[in-house]
Amino acid sequence: MSIYQKFCTEVLDDQGKLTNLSLHYPDDFNFGYDVVDAIAEETPDKRAMVWCNTENEEHIFTFDQIRRYSNQMANVFVQSGIQRGDRVMLVLKRHYSYWFAVIALHKLGATAIPATHMLTTSDFVYRIQSAKVKAIVCTPHNEVPQKLQTALEQCGRKECLVWTVQEDVEGCRNLTREMEQAPDTFQRISTAVTDPMLLYFTSGTTGYPKGVIHDFSYPLAHIVTAKYWQQAQEDGLHFTVAETGWAKASWGKLYGQWLVGSAVMVYDFDNFEPKQLCAVINRYGVTSFCAPPTVYRYLVRKGMPYMPTLRHASTAGEMLAPEVFRKFQQRTGLALCEGYGQTETTLLMANFKGATPVEGSMGTVSPLYNIELRDAGGNPVPQGELGEVVIIPPEGGRQIGIFSAYLDNEAQYRYVWRGGVYHTGDMAYQDSEGNYWFHGRFDDIIKTGGYRVGPYEVENVLMEHPDVVECSVVGVPDTLRGQAIKAFVVLSQNKMPSAQLEKDIKDFCN
């Protein structure tokens, strides 16, 4: 029995499609103890993670190893003064140390703050000051330690602890060496399911990034993500491309996958190369794969080898051009399953297991959520009309998987929960078959010549042009139409900008 079955009850229809899922868990649920350690206790040699990098290094970790290494890190943290409620930033790219560190912090009841190594010094200053970060664990590469040290000096936080992994860096402690000297057993620390567990910074349309806080119940909501959208399998190998600094890593590289009994594939790279990615999939026998549409665009345009072990492919994060959907399916036999959610949420909609994937659609609503499309006045819109995606919480109950707070911004939190529902700010419509279609941000709608145009619609057409690799559409002021539509286009390799090509692309969109 997969560990997730201890925490949920599933209701399936005659075709095996999920129609309802209810979660039940103790008030002190902690993913570190109740999932990782529980699996390690029952099946210590069960494969948890397969890791490799571009230098041909390879490590395969069992759940017992994850338990012991996370215990060692937890002991180092405790000995260094990290306690329940403290905030620790993790800037570890795709290195396997991230998994030890984040589980160790969960066990302590500390709040992990994943961050990408691509942040600038000023980005780090903002996050360190806003979150009152007590310690940082970072990669020794990409000048991250140097940027962090400069950031700490600029915000006067020299007392903040900084560890690197694997390599020595001047001014930093070596966490890998310290954990090797620490005990690999750890006494359970009392935590509450309502305690803050993760803090992600997410950018909005205006202002500084918002700190999004998730509590300890958050991992359980990803059972739906892993099993019914990504279709990760018991004893399978799931590969989500995302770097650990992004929330998508929580969706596809850890919680749901381990809950449903699948190992995670981690490929540590800096520069995306389609052939290497496919080689990893084939070398290790990846069974399910999830990546943003950009990756699939490169795969179909660069050519894909036969991938016999791959059983399922999913995508999210940006628009997926129909051309990419069709070409990927032609070459692999797999229909790409799109999904939709936010950093503030878990998976809200998807092309779920048991249903035929619909090209370009976000699919149907997750059984975990009650979702409506509403107009600006808060009224439900008729089928086929645009409305904002809002989540209606269960009466008198907690809405699992939805963030618990914005960091030090109660006013913004109340605003997105105005009227007793959570406002995603995203626009969509529902077709006659019950499928939902993304239409852009609520505040991104372009009003031109009396018409309301979603950037997504225009981008979708542009991406059909064979010479367009990437594009972004915005509204710009126009004296006649109020707003005009402007497109920024990245051309395919060996294509040079020209007046004729610009005309060709415009004509193609007409």
C-alpha cells in the first residue's frame, strides 16, 4: 500500500476517473516523519531519488538514506541554533543536498525558503530582509556565495549563517563536512500541521514579490498532482525539469511523487540541451515526465529519439501551442496533459487520468476544490463566457493546498480572499464539454477598438508560425483604439529579422 492511502480516501467512477478525494491527517502531520521516515521504516531499500549531472556523476538514494542524511543535517541545524519557526533559505539549484536540507527543516518545524540561483544581489537583499532569514544553505557555484555575502553586508545581517555544500568557500561553513560528523538519528520534534512549512516569493503585476506561506498540510494536496495529473506510478521514476528554487519543484520533485510511491529523477544541469535530456530519460527509464511548454517546443523542433519507457507527459506554466501538442503526440504517441495552478495553490485544474486530453485546454477542476468563474461583480458567468477563476472554500473547513498567508501583508491576503472566496486573478471560460480554457490574467486583458482581447489568444496564433520560437503579447497605448496589440517575438535559429518576415508574421495572424 502506498503511503498516501493512509491520509486520503478516493472515489473513482467506472472508468477509473477520480470523482472525489477527501484528506484526513493528524494535527501534527509532518512530511519528514510521517512520509519519509515512515517509508524508510517499512521499506528502507525503496528507491527515492535518482540523481545525475552533466559531468556524469550519479547517485541513487533510498528512503533510508534520505532519512539518515536529513537527520544528520537536522542535527547540524539544531547544534547551530536553528529552531522551530526559524526561516532558512535554500539556494541549491538541482543538487541532491536540497532534498536532505528541506526534509531536515521540515523535521525541525523550521520554514524553508527555496530560491533560485539566478537571483541578483538586490533580490537576495529583499528576501533576506523581508523574511528575516536566520540561515542560508547554498550552492558553491555561479557566484551565489559571493552574492549572498554582499547581500548580507548590505542589509547588515552578518550574523546570518551561510553554509555551502560539497566545496569549501571562504566565509562559509561546509555543510557536507559538518553533516558527516553528525548523528544519523533524530528525536521527533513536536510540530503542528498549521505551522508555516514553505515560503516562496512570487512576482505579481505590480510591486515587490509577495511571500507566499504554505503550512504542513500542503504536501498532501499534491497527491492529486502526482497520481492523477502527472500519473507518477508506484515504483516508477518521475522527472520534473524545474530547478528547486521554483514552486514547480514542490509539485514535481518531492511531495506527491513520494506519497504515491514513485522515485524522482533529478538531472543537474545549467544549460538546457534537448538531446541530453532525452538521453537521461532513456538511460534511467523515466516513466512520467513534466516540463514547461518551452522544453517541449525545443524537443519537437530539435527532434526526439524513441523513448520506450515514457508512459505519460504533462505540462504547465505557460501557453502550449497546438502545433507542439500535435507534433509531440505524433512522435511519442503521448498526448500532453496540461494543468493549471499557482504558487499560492496546488493543482486546480488538469487533464486528469481517465479522461481524453484536450489540446490547449486546462482540463477539468480538481476534486479537491470548488471552483467558479465569476465576473467583476462577483456573479457566476454563463458557460462560454470569460470569468475570473475563484475558489470557494468548504463550509466551516480548511481549504487544503491553498496558502495560509502572505508574508507580513495581511491586507493583500484579505484582498485576494474578498467576498469569502479566493480570487486567482486568472481569466478562463468553460466550454460545452466542461473543459476550461485559460485566457490570461484578469488585469492583462487588452481592450482594443471596443474588443476585449486576451494576450494568450494572439500568442497562441503566433506560436503556430514556423519561424517563431517564443513570443509575448502586451497592450500599448493607442490614440485611436485605446490600446494596440504589440508582440515581442524570438525567431527560430538562423532566421534574421526583416521587414518581409515581419509582414509575413502579421499576415499569418490575420
